[in-house]
Amino acid sequence: MPLSNMDFEFYESEDPIWNPALMTIPIPGIRKMVNLASQLDDVIHLSIGQPDLPTPQNVVNAAVEAMQRGQTGYTMDAGLPELLESLAIYYGERYNRTLNPENIMITTGATEALYLAITAVSAPGRHFIVPDPAFMLYSPLIRMNGGEVTEIPTRAENNHQIDPDEVIDAIEPHTYGIILNSPSNPTGTVYPRETLEKIVEEAAYRGIQIISDEVYDHLIYDGKTYPSVLSCCSDLDHVMVVSSFSKTYSMAGMRIGWLIGSQGAIKKLRRYHMFTTTVANTPCQWAGVEALHGSNDFIHYMLDEYTKRRDRLVELVDQTPHLTGYKPEGAFYLFPSLPEGANGTNVALRLLKETGVCTIPGETFGSSCNNSLRLSYSTSMENIEKSFERIIPWMEQQDFD
């Protein structure tokens, strides 16, 4: 549905009935582009932030069977015990550390987990450090609660890697949290273990909370081992890790995520969770149990498919005038930059209107990347090829001097 005048009036209204904190929430750039695209014909989307592959049939069957068994009531507030136990075993084995069900809480997608973690820590006068670009949820949630944000910029020419020394140098006496996202949305960057260890160690020493968004933790390419924050910390006292089934098993609409932390943190957040969504979807929690215990064939197939798409997209970006790319190591995004000073929002709008290719402008994800575009390869190889048959000749005609 296109944005209406009512949408814009809500975001821009200074009506005193609304909490002023709502004014810190921007109109999402993704929504603006996708709604505009819905009014046009023959649009190819490089904008989609969810897997385009069908959910594995065994996972779908598990949700249906749970409903047929009458598993449609509330679970415990922390989540379905069978899912909590399965996640504790899974993560314990994956990262060779002891986890208990009491270290985990099931949420309505990773979005709720991030909301709970961030808003439970942020408050007026509290300072947070966030990478830039970053998923658009983090900074607005901090600012909604009166917190301050320092953004650490990254660049395409450096594969959008974050400099741990810059993060540490940005710490202030009133710093309460550092948000990490690896693999990153929008860049697909995977932070190396040494980067994470350096940041996590300094944060623990200073009593600063690490909130690590790891929803793309299975979308890791080229046979690399994923260095989760869970494998880089000695304990969970200053660490909260967020993930979900959305990207790993193409279950985005089933809305099952989780938060991992110390037992004390989970106990506090369970109470908060009861006042937000109360519990996550019960049949889909059973689907999650099946996903964890079933075959990994789907993950292997998805990685093979996305690797081919990534490699081709990198080639096409390299062939495109005025775009500087790199090779992302995870997720399903590439975040190339335009020449310095170029307005990525104007470029994205013109690309959509003049070529029918929908991308997401960089300013959606931060203040240091206005000359960038997010390209998603969670679409068919055919669409990737067709989109660049339009983009390359269009870019050849542009003058960014």
C-alpha cells in the first residue's frame, strides 16, 4: 500500500497528544522505496530484506501439525521449553560453551529481542556506540529513550570493516552500550574474531553492555567459520546476543527470534517481554524445534545459491561506472558507494523511476553513507542480470563531477 498523506502527517505532526519520542523515528527509507515501486510497472527489486527461497517443507509441516494437535495456546513467557532446550544445546555445541534454557528467551522475531535489549538499557544521558551504516532499528530506539549515539563510520573500500580502536576511543564515561551487527545489514560484512575479542574485552572491563545482532549467522560464505560474540566472551554478564529463524530457514513471517544473555538479564527481560508481546507464536515455536533437529540440507542449498548470486553481483558492480564495490562475506547484501558527494537518495529515486530497478538509499542506514546504495541478492539470478542490463547503461550516462 502506498504511503498516504496521513502517513506523512503522522510523522511530521507536532500534535501534543503524541509522545515527542515518536518524532525520533524516521519514515523508513525501505518503506518509502517499496511503496513508490508499488505504483510503477515492470519493477525489479534489489530491495528485499528477506530470503526468497521457500520455507523447508518439514518446518511448515511441524507448524501445521502443532496446530492440529491443539498447540495454539500460550507458552511459558520465556518460550516453549522444548525450543529453549534445543537452542541451549545447539548453541552450546556450536560455540563450545555451557548454556542453559534460563539463558534464553523466545521473542516475536529478532525485532522484539532487539527492542527489549536496547530499550531496557538506554535512558536519558546514556551513551551508545553504533556502527554506521547499520540496521535502521538501533539508533532510533536509543534516541526514543533519551540516549545519545556515536556512529562509527565504515567504508566500501575497506569492505565496511569496523575499526575496534575507533570503537574503544569513542567510549565515554557515560557509555552504556555498544551495538554490533555481524554479518551486517546493510553491508554483508563479517567482523573477524580479533575485532570482536578486542571490543568485547574492553566492554567487559568497563562494564559496558554489548548487544550483538546475529540474525545472519548462518549466511557465511567461502567456508569461513563464524565468530559469534558468544565465542569471544568469557561470561554473559555484559553480553546480549540476538538471532532468529527468519533468515536461516526462510521463516521471516513466522516471527520466532530469541535473546541470549545471563540468567539475571533474561529474568529481568522476561518481565518486560510479558508487557510487550507476552509470548511468541506457539505453532511456529514448534516449527523452530523441527528446524533445529531436522536436516541441514536447506542451509547448504541456500548458501550455494546465494554464493553464486553474490559472486555475480560483485562482478556486475565492478563493471558498473561510478560504483565502488567489495566482496561481502555474509548475509545477502552489497552496499556499494557512489562518488564522494553524490546523493544516494536521488540516485535511488531516479534509478527506480527511469529504469524500474528498486534499491535502498544509503541514508536509510546512517549519516555517513549518503552516497551509497543497498543491493539485495535475495532474488533470482535472472532478476540480478536483468537489473544490471538497465543499471549499467543508465550509470554510463551519469556525470557525478
